[in-house]
Amino acid sequence: MASNLSQPPREPKPATVLASSALVAAIAIGYAFERTVIGALPLKYLPWELGRIFGIATLIILWVLTNLGFLARARVPLYRSGLSQLTLLRLHRILAAVGGSFLVVHLFTLAIDSYAGVGFVGIFVPFSATYRPLAVAIGTAALYLGLTVGGSAALSGLLVGPRWLSIHRLAIVMFLAAWIHGVTAGTDTPALLPLYIAILAETVATALLTSRRREVQRA
């Protein structure tokens, strides 16, 4: 017993620290943007407000995941930050799991809110929502793409490598669908437009840079 107490505490893994920081930042940014845009609302609008906060937080996490995917595919070691490929993979998995949890909160709070005009049917059945049916349907498409991408990752050990990678690359389509959904479904889009533009511009830049790196590696 005494020998165990004398042992120094284990240092947290870099992936855990980074994932925790990213999650806190995602919630904080989502909350800050939403409070800045809509201000104080009556209690009856709390589900809608939570749905927007966690929707923004989910998009931010999805943005980080997309970038990590580009970096991992291009085998960028990120030596300056001390992140290895294994750390990137662990960080990717942690963020994916918690991002999925955020998405569940986003969907549930909007489904139970009569003000949102979505409902449980509107979440899963395209064009059945009374509120902006096309925008919500794009979000439904992003949801199903996410289930496909996540399922392919969970079953990667049972699938042939190339098949799994082909399915997993749908993640970029999922990100774009989620981005379009956020822009077209949110009543607060004009105020959040700088955030949406920054996220998309950075993702495009990362995609181009990592694509060039892969071309150099092949040469």
C-alpha cells in the first residue's frame, strides 16, 4: 500500500488534454456566440437555446475532426506541438465520441421544443419539419452520413482497409452538409456568419495544403 502511495501520479496523455480543452472551448464558444446574438430569453425557450448552443459546439468539434483527418491522411507529424500520429488518432476518437454526445443533446432539445418546429419525426424524416424543411433535411442528411462514417470506423477491423477508407472519406461531405445546415437553419446566421466563414475557409486551406503534401510524398 505504501509503495503505491509513493509512486508519482501519472501524467495525462496529450490526446486527453487536447480533447478536453477542445470540448471546453467548443461549449464556451457556442454559449458565447448564442448569448451575444439572442441575449436573455424566457425560460420556455431554454430547449431551443440549448439546441443552438450544442449545435454550434458540435459543428466546431466536427470542424476540428475534419482537420485532424486531413492531417492524419497527409501524415503530418506536427513536431512543433509534439503530437505523434498515434496521439492524433486518439484525439480524433475522443472528439468523435463526445461530438456525438453533443449532437444527441442538440437533436433532443430541438425535438422536444414546440417553438423549434422540428419534432422527432422532423429529425429523422427529411422534409417533414415545419420549420425550414430543406435546411432541416440537410441536417438529417448530415446525421445519416455521420452514422455511416462512425459505423465504418467502429467496424474498421471487420472491413477491408480500402473499403473502410472509402466510406470514412464521406466525413468531408458530412462536414459540408452540417455547415450548410447551420447556415441555412439558424435564425442567427447573420450574426454568426464570421464564424461560419472562418471555419469553412480554414478547412479549405487545410485540405489544399495537405493535398499538396500528399502529392510531394508520392513524387
